[in-house]
Amino acid sequence: MTSPSAPAVRENGTGTPLVLLHAFPLSARMWEGQLERVPGPAGDDARVVAPDQCGFGAAPLGDRPPSLDTAADDLADLLDELGIEQAVLGGLSMGGYVAMAFARRHPERLAGLVLADTRATPDTDAVRANRERIAAAVLERGSVDLLLEENTAENLLAPGTDPELTDTVRKMIAEADPAAVAWAQRAMAARPDSLEALAALDVPAAVIVGELDTVTPLAEARMMAAALHDAELTVIPAVGHLSSLEAPETFNAAVRSFLKRLKQHGS
């Protein structure tokens, strides 16, 4: 399911192009359950594409200054390489921030939008300061151990999550490159308010959120759904911030339902 010409991109299926953007500080590996199941039994319901982003997984970081706009433009270039003119864009957490940056910069290339466990509002001063603290610390130490010491995985997941999943997420975090972690923290800290950009979109959308998400809570999901012209909100019970990993079957059902709605919208 990995494209031979682009090792930083995983792909499966032949239907509607659906690009899934991963959360911080994970990689496209978090989407394995979606790559396998969302295309459907015959594989023709969706062409699921899951790229690593800006220094995570197999993607190079380069030497460009931190900016979600850079990540969004990289994505436009990737669509060109894959021969995709328009795609449904889905992003979870940081992936949602990149999806909204893409919506601001390349709206004509959006066929639909899936925003999961993310927010359109900018960071508070306190959150920005904490992002800078983490960025500086991981660079100084040359290690992402700080993220593990501060229980990042546990904070992303609902209380009582299967220890095996918690361990999987901890391992993914441990694989992250310190330079990519610092770059992403600074890029996220600088992002603007995206509510107006969402209101300006004229494509169907889905907003998905874990009921117990404390990182980007339900109130933020409701705000995005209200700003969008044609959005359905799905609240997944008893899961936290990483809803696609915590409740993959429910998450996939919401995405597949949205893709079906999109086809009806276009017919």
C-alpha cells in the first residue's frame, strides 16, 4: 500500500481521492486502519492517500521556516505528482490545521473536507508559550523524550484506553525527529484563525470529534460545524483526541457515510 515513487506516501483504493493528514507528533502510519477499510471491499469506494508531513515518518523536513502554509503547499505539489486535481481532505489535530491552511490557499482543489479532533481557533498565549518551551527543549536535548516524560500519548487518549494502543502511540511518538517536533510546534503556534476561511468554503464537510477529547474539545468541533455551510457533526462516544485510532470502525463509518453523501451531492 506504499507508492514506490514516494516512500513518504501510503496509498490504497481506486475511488474518490481522500487525503488523510496525520496528527502531531505521529506519522501517516496512524492511518493504517483507514487505508485498509475505507476503500471498501472492492477497493473502489475511495482512493485513500496518507502522506507523512514535514519531517515526520519518511518525509524530509528541509530548511524552510516553520509554517503550516508550507505544509499546505507541499500537499498541493503532492496532488500534482499523484495526478489528483481535486481531493477530499481529511485531517486530525495538526492534520486538520494543515487541511485548513490548504483550504485558505488552494480552495479550488477541495472536493470536500473532513476535520477530526482539531480546531479552527488560534492558540492562546499560554499554549503558544508551551509550544515554544517544548520546541526549545527537544532541540536542546536532541531527543523527544520530553514528550514521553510528559505523558503526551496518555493525554491524547481517553482514560482507560487499551494499554496496547497507548504503547503503540508512545512508540510512534518516540520515532519522531526532534527537529520536526520543534518545527511543527512553531508552525502550529503561528497559525491564524480559520473560522472565516471555513465559512467561505462551498464544499460539503464532516466534523468528527471524540466525546472525551480534552485537547480540541466538542465546543471547538461545534464551532467549526456551525461555520461551515454544509457540515455534519459526528461525536464518537467514550474516546479522546485520537478518535481514528481509538474507535476506527466508528470513525471509518463516519468517513464512508460522508463520501456517500458527497457522491449524492455531485450527482
